[in-house]
Amino acid sequence: MTPDAAYQELLRCYQEEALLESCQALLGWDEVTYMPPGGVAARANQLAYLAGLQHEKATSKGLGDLLALVEKSDLVKDAVSPAAVNVREIRRAYERFVKLPRKLVEEQARIAPLAQQQWATSLQEADFASFAPWLEKTVALRRQEAECLGYKKTPYDALLDYYEPGARTADIARLFDALQAELTPLLSAIAGSRRRRKFAILKRHFPVERQHAFAMEAAVALGFDFERGRLDTSVHAFSTHIGPGDCRIAIRYNPNFFSEAFFALLHEVGHGLYEQGADPEHEGTPLGTPNSLALHESQARLWENLVGRGLSFWKYFYPRARQAFPEALGKVSLGDFYLAVNHVEPSLNRVQADEVTYNLHIWIRFELEKALLSGDLPVADVPAAWNEACKKYLGLVPPNDAEGCLQDGHWSEGLIGYFPTYTLGNLFAAQLFDKARLEIAGLEDGFAQGNFAALFEWLRDKIYRQGSRYFSKDLVLSVTGAAPDHRPLVESLRVKYSEVYGL
Amino acid sequence: MTPDAAYQELLRCYQEEALLESCQALLGWDEVTYMPPGGVAARANQLAYLAGLQHEKATSKGLGDLLALVEKSDLVKDAVSPAAVNVREIRRAYERFVKLPRKLVEEQARIAPLAQQQWATSLQEADFASFAPWLEKTVALRRQEAECLGYKKTPYDALLDYYEPGARTADIARLFDALQAELTPLLSAIAGSRRRRKFAILKRHFPVERQHAFAMEAAVALGFDFERGRLDTSVHAFSTHIGPGDCRIAIRYNPNFFSEAFFALLHEVGHGLYEQGADPEHEGTPLGTPNSLALHESQARLWENLVGRGLSFWKYFYPRARQAFPEALGKVSLGDFYLAVNHVEPSLNRVQADEVTYNLHIWIRFELEKALLSGDLPVADVPAAWNEACKKYLGLVPPNDAEGCLQDGHWSEGLIGYFPTYTLGNLFAAQLFDKARLEIAGLEDGFAQGNFAALFEWLRDKIYRQGSRYFSKDLVLSVTGAAPDHRPLVESLRVKYSEVYGL
């Protein structure tokens, strides 16, 4: 077999796996949007079966030989050529899959929908005890996964690498420490400021239907293409890529809090633009498929915060918001509204947290996840440990587990090791946005005119179309000229909030 | 291998196929409810891939040997025992699949979503020419399928057997002829009646949201379980079985015609009750899975017409309808409303047709399908042939193809050979309903009180829980004591409409 034929065969195998994965994505989307409750057992069986088939394809005999054949050839000489990237990514997936028993992969897929359904009920009833057995199962399966995959220092490394190729727990801890060291004084300064923001403006009544219409308008304005995507509601906001031309986002509306749906919308639109902006030339290949969740989150957090909490953004959108919600906002000035959406105060809820305290929420989850996985933290002790961490980092104790350790759905989905990508995403976003401002003349003046296309196009060319060509840290370096670094984020927060709070 | 082990292995294979089929069902449901237009190409690939996998499983080496082994054993001695029925149905599916090339099955699955999307556009634009190439492809693939499957008299037989095991084109033609011979004089008598019904009542304004609420109320009252099902909207009404505990129906609302959504709702609820009433003991086996579409349609048509167009039904529901639509119905009496929903008049639309003329619409499709498949009717001539048949059987000519040959989505889905099951279903429904009335004391008085459970339970025991145990004609015989027959339908229509029209 020629290296070229072997390479084509590898791509064909990848496409089969990708089709199975995309079917799972639709089943997963449906599960949390429209599936009737009684469908969950069948859904668990469907997902387990497809995951098993995917495992079968991904570990099929001969794949290793094909890889070895191509890896020895000239096809991969240029490390960032499509062939080399595709082979690198197929190799990474292969090495991971061959270490995992099919039964484990099936069981993880089977447990997730059942755990998610129980989580949604437990959340509603603020009852951790009813979720605990499912978290036990989930953690046990992930621990088994980490042991199968192997690791040098900590089992957490094994899981982390799936979400963020090349990331290491110790590096992230260092980065987080440095970030926290800088944010703590900023947070103290803000707490000491005499300026008080009219945050309660956002907690007035915002009718859900009008929130939805406003969300649709904003999504379109930012460039989300509804011919190739949808917006639905779900118990927790998310985005998912079903296939080329089909990217779906979902948010949750709170009639008594504007920010809950709207900033989640901007976040998920950010994920969506990343997917919709992918290079059609590499569609259906590993190169065309993002491999870094940190980069994915960087886009979500960039559109949510660096764009969506900016004054220019609201210069354009606030008159529209006022028209949509005259009862709530009719008498509120743009200035007061802008300050309200940038109100900084430690709170209990991650997705509603301001930019300054947000990473503390990630820190809490990161610490607890590591302890859960290593076995240092028994599942039964999660609520107490969560509350203690909240007290320590945020100075607050959740009144119940719905506002505490049950608030996020990630663990129920089996996502352990995912949370750090939010903070990495925040760092990347700050670096990328600084660069965009330098390179795009009048960027924020454009926002004030409703022009978000210039930013989208810049990001599309620099990031979205790159797919998996580079690992995230190399892409950030190549685009911004600097390695991933916490200082641009700290600096941007310092500048912004010094002004907001008159520090 | 023991026969018992072989039998267990057959069931396991069946379950794998059933899982793949259920994933295709969800992909298909999503395709016509929520999928963004841009997702269709990826959806076509997903469906083709899963259909190919299913083919692979269904024709896997050794399946024939397993079947032969079990078929020679005592396991199948009692022809209606679960084992015998399961083996019979697995054999039927196997014989069908091994005759079909995988490529054909994949291509049919790939074409269907593309054809359906084009059909929806062509329907909207009343433009047959844009749909014609897709109908060409669809017919060509079905013709190829019929040739692969083989047949004695006509290729239509080969397709028909899939929807209605054991049915033959010639038998259906005879049945239809007999039915038509009896309905023609009834229709003439009705046309000659001086009584004119206030049909226009139903064409007043019925706000869509309230139609939806009313539909939900009716579905619940009839026994549709929303814990194990959903109701959505789609360009054409349908029901689908995603898996145990997950049965979905969809209808289309017309703000200016009450019947369009409501009677479609009753129809789809009928399908849904059949699925939801299945015997949990045989879940996931061929026995637990209905094999006759005629029986399925009999349940849809029974709830739609024999229940839903009955006076007792409206004694219960009309006060509720009047409350839901006070503007349209506030001044309309129950009597006038009952007569309006039983207005008989040849019309152009199948799903809106009254009970007396409905089967003429099926006849038109049956004739055209046969001619399409045999090649006697070129696709380009479909509109003319359709219009001519409408003129002949209904005395009307469609003003455009949207109201003519584009009105049904079946052909775009690849369903050729399905239509006759509606008329067979009408016959079965009349026979079964006659029997239910004899066996359930005060059946229709119960309807007037909102009690539909007695009928549901009777049908559940007699029909729904039987699954595929019997072929439909044997089940009808065993439940009613008579073979399938057109006379009970004719008689029930004659009695009802003699009263309605004072004949």
C-alpha cells in the first residue's frame, strides 16, 4: 500500500467515526432539549451502542499499521500541512482509544443520560443525596479511564489532555495561582469602592418571549447563521456541533433576571461562531475539527465578555433592549445599564459571575474535581467541601446544594477535567482581543454601529479556520506573538474596572 | 450451538439492528421538526451511514445458519409463541435484506432527506418541476429495490409486502373496486341531499396557540402519555417511534381551518396509542414491534374518525372547544358543529377529506404509484395524470400542484406502496370498532363523559399488545370473527351519513 492510499484510508475511517460521533451529538442534544422523560432508558442504550461502534472503528485492526506507514512517509514532513495534522490527530485519538476497553466507553455513554436526568431532578429539588450515586458511578468510570490512559503525576492529567491537548495539571495550577494573586487585590479594591452599581435593574421582570426575540436579534447581529444553526432552551446553556451546517445552541430564560439568558446567549453564540467559521475546505477531517476546548471557551468568553460587556456593544444594543423591555428599562440610562452588567461582587453562581470573580468559581471546581478523581474527596463529602471552598474563595456559603454543588451539569455529563478550559479560555480571549484591537482599526466604534463582522472575520481567519492545525498555545503564540499568559487578562480587568469603580 | 443459544444470539442481533433503526428514527424526526436547513447534507450522510451499518448487521454471516438451526428446533413448534414469532419476523427481515445491496440501502437513506427538503420547498412554491428530479431518483431506487426483492406479478407487490406483510396488489385492487362500487351511490345520494352543512364554521379564525393547547388537552384525554411522548409541528403530520418510552407525533396548524390540525392530531394520537400500548414484556423484540402498517393506520383512522367524528366525542369536547375558541364557535350549536365536521364533499386534499371520499384519494395514489413503479407513467407526466385522476374520481381539478400531486410527503420519503394501508386501515377500523361497541357496554356514553380509557384498554389488549404475533388479517379475524371485509365500513358510513344527510 502506498502512503497516499494509507492516508486516504485513514481519512475514510476518521469520517466513519465522525459520523457516529455526530449521531451521538444529535442524540445528546435531543436528550436535553426535547426528549420526553420516558425516553431516557432507550436513549442510554442508543448512546452506549453508538459509542461502542465508534470504539470498534477507532481501534480497528490495521489502523496502527496505516498510521505507522504514513508517519514514515514524506506526507507528514511539513508538521502543519493538512496531512501531517490529520495524521497527528488520528494518532492521538487512536492512542487514547486503544487504551480504553470498549465496555468502559459504552458504560460511560450509557450512564451519562441517566445521570443527567437525575441531576436535573436533583437540581430542581436541591437534593444532592439523590444525585450522589450517579456522581459516584461517573467518577468511578472516569477514574478507571484515567488509569487505563495512564499518567505521570496525577490521574487528572489523563482526563485534562482530552479537553486541552498537552495541558498539565501542575501548569494550570501555577497559572491559576498567579492569576488569583493578581485578582485578589483588584477584588479588594472593588469591594472598598464607594461606587455602588444599580445591579437590581437586571432583576426586574423581563418577559421570556421578548427575551427570546431579543436574543435572536443579537445572535443574528453577531453573525450567527440560523440557516446553519438553531437556538433552543435547556436546563443548562450549551452549544453542540451536529455536523457541517448544523450548530445548535441552547440557553435558559429567567423572567426575573436579564443576564441569565442574555450573557449565556453571547457565550454560546461565541462557541457557535467558532464552529460556523470553520474552513469548509477541511470539513470532515481532523484538521477541520477544533481540538482545544480552551480555544473554544476563549471564543465563548470573548464574545460574552470582551464584546458583550463592553460599552460599545451596548451603545448599539441598549436602545434595542430598551425597546424590547420598556417596563424594566424605560427609565434606565445607558450608563447605568452598562455599570449594572459590569457589577462585580462575589456570588454563588458561576455562569452569572462577573469577569473578576468568575475564575474563582473555576478554581473551586478544579480543586474538587482533582480530589474527587484521586479519591481524596468522597462523593458524600462534596456538598461540605463545596460550601467550604465557597466560603474560602468567595466569602459566601450556598443556602442549598442547588445554589451550590449541583449548579453545573458538567459532572452529570461525565465532564471531569473540563472546567479549567474556561479559565484558560479567559486568558486566551484577553490576549486575542488585545491583538484584534491593534489590528482592526475602529473595532469598538464598529460595535457601536452594530458592525461585528470585522471581528468575526479577523477571528475566523486567525482562529476558526485554523481548526486543529496548531495546539492552542502555539496558535495563541503565532497570532498574538506571546505565549499564553495571565497578565493580559489581569491588565484588561484592571483597566476596565478601575474606570467602572473609580479606583 | 444449542437452538436456545442460537435463538438468544438472533435476538441480540435484532436488538443491535433495532438500536440503529431507532437512531435513524430520531435523525428522521429531527430532520422534519427542528433541523436547520443547512444540516441536510450532513443528515443525509448520517442516515446513509447508519442504514449501511444496519444492512451490515442484518445480513451478517451466520445469521442464516442461526435461523436454520432454530427453525428446525422445537422452539418454533407453536407458531404464535414468542420464539416462533420472533424467528418468523427475523427470517422475513433477513430474506428481504440479503436481497438488497448495501449501496442501494445507503443511497435510499441518503436521498430521502434531500428529497424531503426539496419537496417542502417545491410544495411551498407549488413547483413540481423542481421536485421532479428527486422523484425520479426515488422511483428509480424503489424500482431497483423491487427488482432485487423479486415478485410474481408486479413490482408493486415487492414494495407492498414491506408495509403490509402478505398483501398483494391484485387483492387490494379487488377490495378497492368493491368499496368504490358501494361508495359511489352513497356519495351520489349525499350530493343529491337538500341538507347543506355549515362547513364554513370550521374555516373561521382559530388562533394557533389555542389550537395547540386544545390539541394537548385532547391528546391527554384520549390517553396519550406525554411522559413517554411529545407533540411538535411539522410541514406534514406524522408519528414516529424513537424507542420504548419515546413516541413522537407532529401536526401542522392552519389558523384558518380548525380541522387541519385537530383531526391530524387524533390520527397521530391513534398511532401513538398503538405504540404506547405495546406489551412491555416483548419490548425490543420483533414480537413487540408492530409489523403491519394497515393495522397501524387502522388505529389512526379509528381514533380520528370513528371516535373523533362521533357525536359522543363532541358532546364531551365541544363545550371545551367553544371555550377555547369563543370568537369562532361562541354562537355555534353542538349540532351544527357535529354536522360541520361530518360534511361530505369531494375535495382536493387527502388529509382533509371526509370519511366517504377519503378512499378515493388513496385510489388515485395507488393507481399512480403502480404506474410510476412499472414505468408506465414517466415522472414528468405525474401532474397531468394526477389532475386527470382527480377529475375522474373527485370531479375536481387542482388549481396547482401544491393542491395536487405535491400535497403528500410520502413519495419524497421514499414511501411507495404505503398508501393502500390507509384504506386497509379504514376497513379494519370499522370492523374493530363494531366489535368494541358490542363488547364494551356504554362505550359511546363513556365518550360523552370524557371516558376513552375503556376503548383504549380494549384495543390495547386485543391489538396493541399483540404486536407482530399475527399477520393483520389473522388478527382481525381472531378479534372480530370475520376476515377483512369492506362491508362493515360501507355499512357504518351508510348508517351515519343517512342520518346526517337525511337520506
